[in-house]
Amino acid sequence: MRRIIILTTLLCSFLSFSQTKEIDSLSVELAFQDQDSSKVDTSLSLIKALYGIGEYDKALKYIVQSEKLASDINYIKATAKIMFYKALVFAQKNDYINAINGYSKSKTLFLQLKDTLSVAKVNNSIGLIEIKRGNYAIGLQYCLAAINILEKQGLIRELNMAYDSLADAYYEIKAYDKAIEFYLKAMEIQRKLNDKPGLIASNSKLAELYSMKKEFRKAIDYYESVLSFVNTDSIKGIIYPKLGGEYLKFNDFDKAQDYLVKAYNINYRAGDKTNLLVTLNNLGNLNLKEDRLKIAQKQLMEAGELAESLNQKEELLKNYQLMKVLDSTERNFQQAFEWQRKYFNLKVLLEKENNQVLNSEVNSIPLELNPNFDKATSGENLEASTSEKDGLLNLDEINKYKIIFYALVGALAFVLVFIVMLYMKRNNNIRYTQELEEKNIKLQLQNDAFEERTRHLESVNNVKDKLFSIVSHDLKDSLSSINGFIDLLKDGSLSREEFDNLIPELSENANNASLLLFNLLNWSKSQMQSLEPKPSLFDIQEVFEAKTKLIEQRLESKGINLIDHSLRDFAYADRSMIEIVIQNLLANALKFCKNGDTITISNHISNGSCVISIADTGVGISKENISKLFKNNSFSTMGTNNEKGTGLGLSICKELVELNHGKIWVESTLNVGTTFYVELPKSRSNGD
């Protein structure tokens, strides 16, 4: 190993000595040459050598001297090359304005000489600068314009820079498929050049892109390729957390833990807070998945503090999501709700920031080469030359324009006075018209208020009539049946077997009466506009469990199967009202199912809301009857066992759901089945 180091040192010293010797030789040769083209050529060789070893100030000194000589002897080809090297030096000094100016001038000369290869090199150099400055639309076009010629000439060093810059630009504008294409092309050349830093960067970007595309196996392969090129803790500290995260997404918990523990040790020792944050988030996720909740909580709390101190919004968003899952698992629903609120607020902020970046320029960026992309430059040059010609106007012409200008100003003043007078007259007419309109509007509002009050009184009267009608018929039937059963028991007219046989019927009548009373009371209160929700956070699954117990006996007696797909999740609404809604919908499903049919209950999250569904394989609803549901006027049909209803259930459900800022809708096919959906908020609305 020592021999290799010594040989490498000797080789570098030899190369440095050779370059220095070449520069000294060219400097001596230049001193004794005449002021002709050969001296310019020698200067170019010297400039190239100085640029190659990073002596930019010395190179710039010879550029200035040779530029004047080439211009004096009209040596266009040399002038173009000198301007190109001048631009390269300015680019190295991060003086982009002078660099672009130099590239543009050299390109004009190369176009005159029809030197397509040099034009391609200039285009590529301009593209690299524009992409580096964040001008992706311009930079992409210049690099794409250079690619074909560079590929034909096999200039792999220039191609390496072009492919790498194009890939970075496509990545920044979120054209991820194009970015992958050019990172792969760059990697092929980097292997030929044995460019390890380039290979590390390309493999890392490809791993990140494939992870975003959820191709975790490929992401893992590219991250492991990065590790094959390096053996330093600084790189491992970056790659290990990401690699552990990919194995975690791949559900390979053992390898994920191995990499994440190594990442933690490296980054903790190095004090690398950024990569320690990624490590802690992934470790917390791993321990959460493996039910080590106390350890997960400790790691996630530490990660959250780090994310806030570093202002790492993406990792903070991930942390909020994991904390929500952790508290939900431990049934701390109130705290889980707080994490979810933070998660959505930050997510909206990040989406807004991303949209601002995208909408500013990126959406309009063409991904392929536009053959006319640099015609705008010619137009700008033409405009500049026109401006120079305008600057040559003589004094007489300027005086003539002054007279015309003053005449126009006088005419404009007269017109303005006339317009002001017309405007004042028009305003008087408008004011008079507005006063008349205001009086008409007041009269109309008074009439509308009187009509509304009349309609309200009629509605209250209708409520009273309907309430008495329902109480006198439907409720009386259920209560009469129960009273008759009680009288039979009192008289001792029933045997033990008859008693057992009549219990299901008695239970059904009691349930019907209870549900009817629920609906009547709430319907009448809603009609009287006195129903007020009292929202809180509650578990939907608990409500399902309580309400399905009430109908177990009726399900069994009717021969109907119940499938429970409900999940533990929370909604923000009035629990008692939602219990009534679910009880009504379950009763409806039961009413219209036959022996052997199935009722399925479930819930899920959609767009940040809790969605409940109750589906049955019963008789279904025709299209004409679907339009009659949820209306204030009662609509009811007989059940499969001739069960009767008031027709108020679904209108009550709609009232209660909407009072809680939710939605209810139905999907049904005749003779196939029906599904009712209820969407409820998971957090307090802005209007509350």
C-alpha cells in the first residue's frame, strides 16, 4: 500500500512538473514571436494549459493580450476560441453575466465559420450555466441542442457534464422519468472515465427517484451501489438511513434495523443532525411497526424536536403522521387528532409552496429540443442594434418630436376636461337610479320576509298534523301490540313455549317503537329549528358495535348475515346524532333484506374525512324512488316481511348529518342491493 501511495505521489509530481515545463516553454516561445497568427496560436496553447491547471488569473492575462492581437489581424477563428476560453474562465469565477456574454460572442463567430462542433461546445457550456442558475427552460434547450453533435464526436467529458446537468434539471422540474434516463446515460460515461464522485451522485439520485416511484427494490440496489464505491463514514451516514428506510418500506425489518442502528451510531458520533433526523424517524417507524411503542415514542419525539430546529418540513410532516399512528394505536384519540391537524396544515403549506414553484415557470418548460429555441436571442440583438441607430437622431429631429409631444399633451388635457364633465353628469344620474333601486329592494325584502313567515307558520302547522297522524297510527300499533302481550302475561294465558316464541316479536315491536320515537322527536325538533349538535371526538367502531348488538336477534330471526369490516377510527360530530343515523340505516338495510342476504358495515378515510358505509344485498331501489329519498315529505315502502315505516328515517338522517357538516348519499341497483354512505369531518370545521 505504501508503494502505491509513493508511486501515485511521484506520478502527480511528474505530471505537475511536465505541465509547468510546458507552460514555461510556451511563455519563452511567445516572447520571441512576431505579432502574427502564429503568436496567437501559441497564446491559445498557453491559455489552454493554464486553464487546465486552474491558473485562471494568468490565463485571463494572456486572453486579453491575444484577443487584441487576433482582432487587429482579423484572425476570426482564433478570436472565437479566445472568447470561448474567456467565458470559461469567467464561469469558473462565478461571473455568469460576463461568461454568458463571452459564450454568445464566440458562438456568433463559430456560426460564421460553420464550426458545428465548437457551436455545440458553446451551447453545452451555456446550458450548464443556466441550469446551475436555476433557469431550467433555457438551460435544457442549450444542452439538448449540443447533445447530438457531442455524441457523434465521442466527446465523453463534455457529454458527462451535459447528461449530468440535464438529469439535475429534469429532477428539479419534477420530470422524473427524463431525469432517470439522463442519470443512466451519465453513469455509463462515468464508468468509462472512472469518475467515482459522479457515480456516487448518479447512483444516489437514481435511488431517490426510484424510491419516489415506489420501486423500492431498485432504490435499494442503487443505494448499495453507492456503498460499493466508498468506505467513509461521511457517505455511510447519508446512505444508511435512506437504505434502512427502503428496507422498511420493503417490510424487511431485520435489514432495516441493521442499517438504521449503524446510521444512528455514525451520525450521533459525527453530530450530523440532518441525517440523524432521518434515522430517528425511520427507527421510530420500525419500532412502531414491531409494536415497541415506548421506544418508538422516544425516538419520534426526539426526531420531531430535531425537525423543528432544522426547519426540515418534509421530515416534520413524516413525523406528524407517525405520531398520529402511534397515539391512535395507544387509543389516545384526542392527541392523535392534534397530530392529524398539524399534519394536514403542514401538508397544505408544502403543497402551496411546491405549486408556487411549479406554476412560476416549470409547467411551461418543454422537455424536448425546440429547434427555434435561440431565435429570441437574434431578435434581442436586432432590437439592440435598432436602439443604437435611434441614438443617432440629430438635434432637429429631436426638436420636431418635442413640438409634436407638447401638442399631444395639450389635446390630451382638453379631452380629459371633457371626460371629467361627462363623468360628473353620469354620476348624478347613477346616484338617482341607485336611490330608486334601493327603495325597490327594501320593499322586495319586506315582501320576502312576510312570505317566509307565512311559509314557516304553514310548515309548523303541517309538522303538528303529521306528528299527530304518526302518533295516532304507527306508534299506537307498536304500543298496542306490546300492551296486548303484557295483558296475556298478566292473565296467565301463555304457556312457557308460547312465551319464548313471542319474545322476538315483542323485541321487534319495542325496537320499532324506540326508533320511531327517536325519529319523531328529532324530526319535530329539526322542523322547529331547535336541534343543536354537540360535537366531540368519538370512535366510529364503538358506535357500530353498540348498534349491531341491538339488531342481532332480528338478524337471526330473518336469516340475514352481518359482515363487520369496521376499523378503529374517529370522527368529530355529535355522537348521539350519528348513533341515530347508523341505527336508522341498519334498520333500513334489515327491513329490505331477505333470508340469506348480507349486510356489510365498514369505514375508511377519504380526503381527510371519515366515510361510513352500510351495504346490503337486498331488493335495491329503483331510479325513480332514489330521487324521492332524503326529502322532507315522507316516503316509505313495505319491507320484505311487510314491515311498515314512517318515511321519516332518511330525512332525519340527512338533517342530522348536515348539522354535523357531513354528507349522505346512496348507490343502489334494483334486485342487486343498496349502499348508503355517510361522510363526517375528522376535525373542527373553520366555521365552528
